[in-house]
Amino acid sequence: MKNVLFVCSQNKLRSPTAEQVFANWPRIEVSSAGTNNDAENPISSEQIAWADIIFVMEKIHRTKIQSKYRAALKGKRLICLDIPDNYTFMDPALITVLEAKVPRYL
């Protein structure tokens, strides 16, 4: 079983969509978080420790995580999907992009 964490800024649109899209995939557990302090579910060191693979939506998310959790990232895969904040929650276009980019890493 792999633990997969999806991260965006506010944990309102992109990362919760990814969490729902991949929630029923076999052999993975999924969660989501946001890098901003006022995110719906702010990222924590516990989530970093839990995750085997961390998908971030933009380079800024990767930078924030690397600077705050550098030691905790040892042995983790941190993958930037380059998905801009142009989508709504469960937007069909976002789902298409996620389904095209994420599975190759799982």
C-alpha cells in the first residue's frame, strides 16, 4: 500500500479533487492538504511522514514544502504536476489533466 498526498495552496479545489479522483484506486491511500496557513487542511509534518509520494500542483508548493520539511522528505518522492490554479472543484478538465499526469507515478 502506498500513501499518496496531494497538495495545493488552499486545499479547496485542486488537491481535494485529486484526492477524490484517486480515492478508489487499488493499493493506494490518499489524502490532501494545502501549503497556506489558512488552508482547509494545512500540511503538517505528520502528513509528510505518512506519505510515500507527494504530488504538488505548482513549483511554489514544492519550494514551500522543501524549505519547511527538508529533513522529513528523505526517501520521499516529491512530484510537481504543473497544474495552475485555473480550475474549480471536480472540474472535468482538471480531472482529465490529473488522470493524464498522475498514474505513471503510481
